[in-house]
Amino acid sequence: MTIQPPATGCRDVPVLKERGQREVFCGLTGIIWLHRKMQDAFFLVVGSRTCAHLLQSAAGVMIFAEPRFGTAILEEKDLAGLADANTELDREVARLLSRRPDIRQLFLVGSCPSEVIKLDLHRAAERLSALHAPHVRVLNFTGSGIETTFTQGEDACLAAMVPALAPTQARELLLVGALPDVVEDQALALLSAMGIGPVRCLPSRRADDAPAVGPNTVFALTQPFLGSTHEALTRRGARHIPAPFPFGEEGTTLWLRAVAKEFGVSDATFDAVTAAPRARAIKAIASQADTLNGKTLFMFPDSQLEPPLARFLTRECGMVALEVGTPYLHRDILGPDLDLLAKGPVISEGQDVDRQLDRARAARPDLTVCGLGLANPLEAEGLTTKWAIELVFTPVHFYEQAGDLAALFARPLRRRALLNASKL
Ligand code: SF4
């Protein structure tokens, strides 16, 4: 296998740093995919009716007999400091846990309102953990929209779990990031076929399967937005395996290759295990790439998946990136993807939405990847858009999803072509 990097990648190019108004969802959004993944966890948002409304509308398409998230509403008297929010929180948690003995992990999730009134959810989690241990572990993280973007909710949640993981001296591989079960199973099957193991996952599907961590743990990230979790694991002595992210055939192969190298897997074994799924991925991408080839791409900063996706769309689908925006640029994490992204697009970090809209309007890209709030107005102006949030709600990692990933970007272009044709 030979992968040709570009003559000059984007790792060291100057970055346009912007600090202005931003158009993104808040970190509470992550609860929508985290609660599906962690089957005995409950996410209790301590927030306002706005927070409850966001969660309900984001999760509105799903119907559960017993949902695994809820909102403890802070009323005006709480916000005015007229009631003891801690007493009420303790009462609500006791009520919830007595009604739901299936809950093994409870996350108290902070919000803008709980931060404004400086409700100390860390202390609340410690207090409630002591009350409800050992059956339930109570942890806290924040999903507040102040200065955050929506994928940071998952990062904050996983980072909060790391200090509570048991210590170990075992040499183990840890996969970090909440993947849909079917995708996680595919990754585990490929690693197992190469003889790599034991492999643990963070988050685990159930509290009893939580991984341990220590100086002989090596970890591979499956999502590029896990900067705080990366830091927390490193503090526990674990070592990161840097690699491009497993999007597309090339990204998946390089990600697997980095892990295989760490575990001394031979080239022959690696090729034998990956040859068939690689061929399937190449074929599936090719069936979408005709639509994408030569089309220009402008990415607003939203999901933090932008740099690896730009690498995939330019190198495997033939797109031409004009601007690749990302809310945060963690070079330790994104360096291998930036190495492969050919120099040329503006790399921007952070957002000043009006200035960025001006650049997008001037560039008139064939495809704009952005948040929901920007997509409709840009569509009305004749630009073709893709909602960034779909990238975290849809299975897109590893070989078997590579064709679907390309299709997510090809579909809006096909739709626009049909609309234009119908106007003729
Ligand atoms: Fe809105 Fe903040 Fe609640 Fe998110 S956490 S829904 S930004 S109030």
C-alpha cells in the first residue's frame, strides 16, 4: 500500500483565526447520540425550558418507552436565588433513580442557565455519587452553549468519565469516540482479524464494561473533536496513536495501519484483512465521485470534522476545497489529516459569521457545508448546502460507510442539478 501525500500539506500553513459571532448548536446536542450509545446511562440536563425544547426537538424523531435523558428545569425562583437548587436537584435525582433501577450512570449536564447561577454540578455529582453508590455513578459535564460548539458535549462527557476509570497496567487498545454499535463492531472485527487485542471502547455500551486505563494503554481516536478527552487520557498515562481519521478508504486504511504498526502486525496480515473491504470502499466511493469531481467546497466551522472530511473529499472524491473552517484546530490530533490536505484552501479557525458569509458569497462554491441556521438562507441565494449536523447523526466511519459518506455530499448536488434541469 502506498499513499502519496501532497507535495505541501496544510499542517504549517497560516491559519485565519476569527473571533466573532458564531452560528452553532450547543453541546447539549451530543446527548442525542450519547444516550443511544450508553444503554444504562441517563443524562439529566440542569437547565431552562429552552434547553428542554432543544433536546426535544433534536430528538423528536425518536420514540422511547423510557427515554434516557431529561431536563430538570430551573424556574425563575431558582435563577433568582430564591430556592435551594441543590435540594431540589437531590430530590429529583432520588425520584428518578427509585423509578428507574436500570440507570447505572447518571450525568448531570450543565447548561447556560446553571452556569449563570453558578450551580456547582461537580460538587452535586460527588454528593449524589456518595448517596447512590455503588449501584449508580454520578458524573457531571457541561453542554453550555457559551463559547462551545455542539460536538464538545461528547468531548466533555468522555473527559468527565476518564478520572473515574479504574487503573490498569495491562497493554490494551482503547477506541475513543461514540460510534454507532454496528460501525464499532466492524472496527472491532477488523482489529480482531489482525490479532490486535484486547480492545476496549470509551464510551462502553454498559457501565460494567467500562475500560480501565494506565501507562500501557494506547488509544486511537475515532472522532477529531475529542481534545479534552485526549488530554485527560494522556494525564492518566495513556499514549495516543496519531493517524488520519477513518473517513473514506484512505483514512480508514491509514488509521488501521497506524494501530497495526503499534501492535506489530505484518504487512501480509494487514493486506489480507483489509483487501476486500478496501476494494468495496473504493468501488462505493467511485459510484458517487462523478458527481463530486471538480466541484468546489466551502466548509463553515461546525462539527470539527471539517479537516478530515476535506481531506477525504479532495483526495478521494476529487473536490476542490476553497475554505476549510473548523471551530478549533487541535494540531496534535489533526496533524496527520492536515499533512494530506494539499495546500490551497483557506484554513480558518473560529468564526466571525458575517465575514465568513461574505467570503462564501464571493467564492460561490458548488457545495457549502454549514449549520442548519445558515443553510436555508444560503439555499435561497442559490448556493447548494449540506447540514454539518448530519455528519454526526449518520454512520460515516470506516470502509463499509465510505460510499454513504460520499453520498451525503453528492446528494445535494444531484438535487440542485435536478432542480436546475426542471427550470429549463
Ligand atoms: Fe440554549 Fe444554553 Fe440551553 Fe444550549 S445550554 S439550549 S445554548 S440555554
